Amino acid sequence: MGEVYLASVSRLDRHVALKILPHRHAQTPQWIQRFEREAKSASALNHPNILTIYEIGKSENCHFIASEFVDGVTLRSVNTSELELVNIRRRCVRKLTRSC
């Protein structure tokens, strides 16, 4: 539910993943709450297969999540159908929800 960019934190000399809430949702309280809930759920977990959340915030009208950058392939780049991707995402969300 957001666009993810590679960003650099020059003071720490490292890369982070910066997830941005799309502008079309930035004024909708339900989308903002959902976006923040996603960050809080992930940050509550400590597991090698779950990235670390460094910060959630807002700059001007841009809501963002700064997290650990993990180099590799995206789910979209794997040769699977859209339906398979949806099922993978659903399973991940269920597991995250159960563990919180």
C-alpha cells in the first residue's frame, strides 16, 4: 500500500527503504491509520525474516516509513501470477496479525 524507494542516510552512511503513502491517500484518516498500523505491527516483531522499522513520520504532507533496506528481488519480479502474489501477501498478513 505504498511506493518504496531506496534512500540514503548520509549521517549513518547506510541505505534505508523509504515507503511513502501515495498522495491520493494522504488526506484520508483511514489510510493514514492503516499505514501507521502496518509500521507498528512490523516494528513489534523481532525476527530475521522481518525487516526492522527505524521510523514512521510525516514531512509536510508526506507520510513515510523508514525501514531496513534488504537487497534482493521483489515478489513482483518472481515469475508468479498476480493471484499467487495476493495469496502470499494474505498469508504474510495473517501471520503478522497472529503474532501481534
